[in-house]
Amino acid sequence: MAKRADVGVGTVSRVLNGSPLVSEATRTRVQGIIDELGYLPSRAAQALSRGTEAAVAVVAPYFTSPSVMMRLRGIADGLHDLGLDLVLHAVDEPVQRDARLASVVKGTAAGVIVVSFAAGSGDVERLQGSGVPIVFVDRRVEGLPHVFVDDVEGGRLATSHLVGMGHTRIAFVGDRFDDGFGFTSSADRARGYRLALSEAGLPYDPHYERVGRPEREEASRLTADLFGTSNPPTAVFAASDLQAIGVIEAVRAAGMSVPGDVSVIGFDDIFVARHIDLTTVRQPLVESGQIAVAMLGDLMGGKQPESASVALETRVVTRSTTAPP
């Protein structure tokens, strides 16, 4: 670019940073070539050249959700190691998602990390053209860098664990599939649940599948409904550890024991899962945030990440809440 404009690299840098130490004629010539090439400067590099501290915007839902908090911990640790600030943008209602994403892309953030939210085809094109380094966590987004786990496989692993112990009446308790946010993890885990039943030759009974708000109390209520049926389940797969806690509370409130009467498996392996000895499907929550930061760091440095799509493994962690029926 500098060679084409017949100026030094320093002059190009001054034009990009709006320095007054450039003649109007030179500025016009350089800016014309910048526009012609469609060049979009790195915001991180601009911030560093000005001697200011670069900040990364993180758009995330449900700050009180344990799984989101663990991802944020990994993001915060990674950004600290890079000497970058973190600015959190909370999204508590579905209508806030697009507005938050648009504002951080148009703002002064050196980079953006989006947790759990999807990007539509129109969003992808707009984000690709924004020039802002961006990484998605907990979602596969074709055309943009992302870190994810295969939730279908995770749901299959959880259900297969219960099938392997001899259970045939297995229920699923998860989130509403039309939550307004466009989250797909619970629905994908339910798909894995159905897949595992099919692989085992077990019939799928829709009455054993209950969905509601992603809360402990709601999971407890849904589970109590399951035990009011004529042929209640002997095992429950909950779409998250938080919901698994609600399931366990409902089992005990009904005068039964875990795992003596009902086995329970969760998903995530949040900190509390280890304290209550919950069998669960572990996904690398903290690590997912750290990997996202490493990818973003490459992008902010003008490099492409080694892989734009990083798939993290899930595995069953067997503890004391599951046993043969």
C-alpha cells in the first residue's frame, strides 16, 4: 500500500490513525488507495500505536449461569495474559442480542468474543466485512472462527451411559427449544438422547421428554410431573448440571433416593457437580474461553488461527448419582 501511494509506511500509519501531521493532498491520495483496496486496519494495532490499552468486548447471556461464568473465567484469564481489558455486554432478553452485537462491532473494541449466541447468514456477511476480529464460543458459525462441542454426541454419551447400566425407562429434562435466543445446545442434547435410545433398540416415548425454563426450580417441577405418570422413569438425563440438581431435589421430595431409585446424569461438569458427586458429561468450559482468546489474539495480530473451527471433546465423568436400576 505504501509503495503504491509512493509514501513511507509511517505516512500510511498516520493517515490510518487520523494524525494531523499529513498534508491534505497526501491524505486524500493514501485514503483513496485504502478505499480501493478495501483495507480495514486492526483496532488492536491502532490502540497499541496510540499507547492506549486495547479492550475486548464479550457478548454473553445469563451472567448467573454457572457454565457461562466458567467460560468467562477462561476468557478473563486469557485476556489478562495478553494484557487486554475485558468489557462485558450482558444480554438478558432476546431482543437485546442484535443491538448488543451491532454496538460492539461499531464501537471501539479491538476484538469481540460472542458466547453461545448464533449468527445468521446476514450477520456473518456483516461481521466478515466489519474488520473487527471476532470469535464465537459454544456455537458453530460457518465463515467465522468458533470454538464448540458436539452437543448431539454429548447427549448420546449421557444416554448411552444410562443404557449401559441397564436402564430402559430414561427421561430427558431440558430447556424449551423455542427460547427466543436461538440457543441450540439443549435441543441438540435431546437429539443425542433420542439417537442413543434408537441405537439401543429402545422406543422413544415423548412423555419422558420434558422441557421448560433453564432453571433448577423448573427442572424440579418437570421431574415431579414425570413421577406422576403410571410408568415413571428409572433414570433422568438433565441438559445441564443446574437442572440435574433440580431433578435430584424432586426425586428426594418424592421420598425416593439417588441412585437407589432413580439415576441422574447432568451436563457441563460445573464446580458444584464435583461437590455433590454428580455423574455428568464434562465439556471444557474454562478451556473454551482460553482457546477463544488465543484465536482472537492471532486475528488481532494479523494472523489466521491454526484452525478457524475448534471442536472440543465431551466425556462422561462417572460419580455416585448413577447406578443400575
